[in-house]
Amino acid sequence: MDKPPDWRNIRCGWEIPSEKYSDQPYIVKTDDGAWLCVLTTGPGREGQAGQHVVTTRSTDQGKTWSELADVEPSDGPEASYAVLLKVPSGRVYCFYNHNTDNLREVLADDPPYKGGKAKRVDSQGYYVFKYSDDHGRTWSGKRYNIPVREMEIDRENPYGGKVRYFWNVGKPFIHDGAAYCSLHKVGGVGEGFFTRSEGVLLKSEDILTERDPEKITWETLPDGDAGLRTPPGGGPIAEEQSYSVLSDGSFYCVYRTVDGHPCFAYSRDGGHTWTEPQYKRYADGRLMKHPRAANFAWKCPNGKYIYWFHSHGGKGYEDRNPVWLCGGVEVDTAEGKVIRWSQPEIVLYDDDPYIRMSYPDLVAEDGRYFLIETQKDVARVHEVDAEVLEGLWAQFENASMTTKGLLLSLPNDGGAVPKEIDMPELPAFLPRDSARGNLGAKDLRRGFAIDMWIRFDSLEAGQVALDSRTEGGQGLALQTTTRGTVEIVLNDGRTENRWDCDTGMLEAGMLHHVAVIVDGGPKVISFVVDGKVCDGGEFRQFGWGRFSPNLRHVNGSKTLRVGPSFKGEIKALRIYDRYLRTSEAIGNFRAGPDGRSARKP
């Protein structure tokens, strides 16, 4: 099958081999120049028998991979959720869960587990490591246990701490001559699988130099009897901590909750203490939204940051498609460096909305950036268009209007947009493929965008600001709704789709910049109003909406009309024959109605 003509579609990526189940495909670069990828894999599904840890190597930036090498065998007790650390000598350590005692069930809540016993046993046991001195080709025969300090969450589990529930997805990191490994402590198993969780760090001051694994020492952080939790009043889930080290040595940690928002905290003393956890926010102060899914931040070679999340307010495991990225830059505060986060951009998607991409990694090499992800049965490597990342980082200064793909730009005389305009032809989404024997459809994954400066004298519903529809309804329209929002209507004569901006974004009598982005890759409609991406706010879970993959086009009348019901003024109108990136829409906003009058960030 031909790959889709859009690098963001995950099926365009290069597959990483596995046995079937494929989880946490994390990469380190070895001293012989290879990429070494560790995976949790097995012949079944997550948590089933045969789950174990393997590695594979690539010498061509993820295009091809070596045969799998066992870190633990598939016929032993469950070995799961591995991460890698390369130390200065070139030795690579692999850390993972190991069900050493071979428990076949664990105590759990009833309900949902009948009789109070859960058969899934891959998230308890011992945190262990093996090592490789040949760049991941083979692994030590012996494994070594890491002592983890008991905390309140352990003592309060059903075993009183004698059996520990835990796992990890966060990658180790090095700072000031010490190595730090993440761990997520779990308080119980029940509804949603884990019912309570919090994050700790395992610090070793000698693993970077000590050759004898038996002599390596460990300390559990933070100080005290509790790990990283949710903010006061938050839920019981605080897990999958991901860490970055800022330029002043501060630690930044981001993690998931079941509160509809991701959480973060800073440590200014090497992980011993942390700031009070908060829900994560954009630079403009708005809360970010994210479900119970991995959300990771990575520091890039240029000293800036990339953040992976899903930009909606779900509280469960669903809807990890599409993936959104934010860019981060450091700024100074009285307490130390903090990260300022941009507005988000779609970076990866799958055509099947139920597919869930997660547990990512980022590799930066030779000025190129690669994202690695898995849907639990296929892991892939994706080279990211560097322009996307550069645009995210530049959002805080960009004040230029993009002209790429510009079909229409009005007015030309500094006045208002005329009441009738020659409507340009917009790209088709789904034409017939004459090259196919069955003459079926061909998804072009095209898009378009409407970028405008508009003032509504009132937000009364039913005002049609723009309309290219025929009498039969075919075409597009932009109109106000009963919620005080503006919506776009897309109709090809066979199917109709609509989506609107968030409530509270528009104010009567004010001139607003509204960008409507219709992206034919993930089939997503998004609004950027006055430089802010609509994410649903408190009104709805999603601020972006999907449109039908069967929508053929939105070409209707040859005339684009300002509706007679519209009360207000369209000060500027631009139509593009492609989807705009969020960063471009923000640049257009900053450039002002004439495209030249830069607005201060």
C-alpha cells in the first residue's frame, strides 16, 4: 500500500521490529554511532505472559534495525517498561520492572477484580538493571536490584509495602556527576488499573564511574514520605513523570493526572524538594488540557524544549490521536529559570481515530529531529519537519504574515472587504483516482485556511459573515451561533460538517483576528483567535473537531458573499490553499490587519 502524502501520518514512519506487543521504544546513541532502542515486547498484548525486554540497533537513523537481542528471556518472569542510560565509559545500563518472585496474581479492589485478585503482574516486583559493554549487542547475564526507599504510598498498599506496585516510563538523566532514574510508585490496583500513584527519583552518585555493579549506591528522592503528587485538591493519580534539566541546573518535571490537565513542578536542589505542583499552562496563562496519557518534555541541543501532549480535557486513557507539540524557551524569574510554552501544533496522527500514539522519544542528530512512538503493536520512527519546531520556538517573536499558498488577500486599498468577492477554487480533499483500476477515491490530504480580521457589532446568532454556498448548500459559510461563537460550515453536496471556536473568545464591538484551519491530513478543524488556539476551555473537552473523511471538497458558488444578516465589518480577509500551521496563524495575528503593522507579543 502506498504511504500517505503527509509525513505527519504515522504510517509514513519507519517500523521498529518487535514480537507483536511493542511498548516504550526509547533510544540512546551508543559510542559506536548506532541508535540503541529498548522495547517491552511479547507475543500477546500488554500485561500478558511472555512480556519481556529486548533491544535493537540502527546505524541509518532508524530506517533499518538489527535482530532483537534479549535483555530478559520471554520464558522467564515478566520484565517490563525499560529505559536506557549511557555512562561516560560507553557502558549502557537498562533499568526495568522484574517480577522476580514470579507472582501470578496480586491483591486488587473488588470490584472491578472478582475476588480481589488481578492476574496482571507486570507492574510490581523489583526495579532492576543489567548492562552492556558492547553497545547493546549483548547484556550481562546477572541482573541487579535497586533499593528503593519505602514511603507512605507503599505502606498503605494492600501488602503493607511487602510487595511493591510500581513502573516507569521516564528516561534517566545525568546532572552534576550523578545519574537519576525515574520511578512511579503505585498505591493500589482497581478501577482504571492504578488507583493511586506518585513519582520519585532514584539517584546514584557513583554509577557514572563505578565498574562493579554490586558497589553502585542509590538514594530515593524527594526527601520525606511522599513523591510528586497532584496540586492540592487534585486527584489521586500523579504518574509517568518526565524530567528535563534547565540551564541553571533546575529540574523540570511534567506528568499526567486524571484531572484533565497535565501537572508540573520544579526542583532547585537536585530533586530533594520540589515546588508545589501546578497544572501546566501556556505562556498566556491559560491551562493546558491533557488526558491520562504520556506527556513528555525534552530539552533540545539548542537549549529549547519540545512538549508532547494531546490537547483535550479527557480524564481517561482515550483520544491520544492526534499528537500536538508545544515549543518551550527558558525565561528568568526570581526563583530561577522556568519554561515558557508556545501554542500547540499537530505533529502526528493516524486515520483511525481510535489508534492511540504514546510513549514517545525524541532524537536530535545532525540538525535533524526524529520522534519515536508506539500504538502498542507497531513502533515507528518519524523525521519531523524542522520548520515546525522552529516555528514553535519563534512564536514569541514572530510578527510576519505568511504568503505561501495565498489565494486571496483583501482589501488592497486599506478599506473594508467588499460585499461580493470572486471565490477562488479551493483544493479538493477526496477526488477520484483515475490510476486505480476500480476508480476509487484518492485522499490528497490537502487543506485550506481562512484568515481574517473581523468585528461583530453584536454576537446575535445567525449572522452569516461569509458564504460561498449554492442554493443546494454546497460550499462554505462562516456564521455566528447561539453560543456567541463563530462556526464554519463545510458542504460538498453530499455531506455537511461544522465546527466553531470556543465560547468567550469573541467580544462584540472588538476587532478580532480569526484563523480557521481546515487540515485534510488528520481531518481536523481548528480555530486560532487572537493568537490563541481554541482547546475547548471549560465549555467542552475538545476545542478542535474532526470532519468527515468522505468530504470531497467545499467548492460551491463562484462568488463569496458577505451575508446581509452580518452586522459588523471584515477588515481583512485572506484565503490559503493549504492548512496554516498554528505558528503561521499567530504570525499573521501579530502582523496586524494590513500584514505589516507588527503587534507586540
